[in-house]
Amino acid sequence: MCSNFVILTAVALFYTQSYADAFVFVSLKSPQTNVRVGPGKEYPVSWVFMKSNLPVILLAEFNQWRKIKFLDGTEGWVHQNMISRKNTAIIVTSPYAVLYRYESNSQPMAKIEKNVIVKVLKKGNDWIKVEFNGIKGWIKKQDLWGINEN
């Protein structure tokens, strides 16, 4: 049993496509996602994410499995069906004012607390248009985690 685990792990590492050169952010589809220590159902669950739309970094692929990394450094493997290409982000400063326009002196529309997940609507150079609970506005890129560059 142990030798099968070692062989499967070695094969997975050899055939894994890596995304180490650039961050690719994706989001989790399900409100409950099992994160495993390896790319397959035979690997134990090391972590369970209990939030949908959670942004994560895509690190690697192996068959139907994707290696991901969360903001706090948690890493593991999830099935490809648990991943969405929908771009979401997490507020990393608190509280943050969502602005009407992408200017620092613009009128604030709402305040969002740290660790709240927002939907990314549009990207500018330093500003990101987001939506949360039906409110659309602009947030500085530096105050968000989960923004793809392209």
C-alpha cells in the first residue's frame, strides 16, 4: 500500500502542469470543498473550505485535479469540477470604502470589512470595479487579493 502511494505521488509530480511563472486566480464553486493532500480521491482530505466564490491561486494540474493555494498559504488538491474561472477577490484592509468613481477623492458608497469576498467586474491600472450585495463601486487594487493581471 505504501509503495503504491509513493509511486502514484512520483507519477503525479512528473506529469503535473505548473503555473509557477504567473499567478492564475480562480474561485471555488461549492460552499463546501474538500482539499486533499494529493491529486485523487484516495488521498486524505486535509482541509475543507466552507465558502463558495473563494479566490485561490491555481498552482498546478494533474488529470482532473487542480493544486490550489489560499491567501493564508493553505495548499492542496481539489477536483476540477470545484473550480470556476469567475474572478473574485478578498478585501485585505478593513474597513474599506467602496467609491463611486475610481478617484481617491470620490464619494464613498459603502464600507466593506476585511475578508469579505467581492465579484470583480472590471479592471483598471490601479482600480478594480467590484460588486457586493448589489452595490457596484471601485476599490484600489492594492486592497484586494485575487486579481488576475490579464
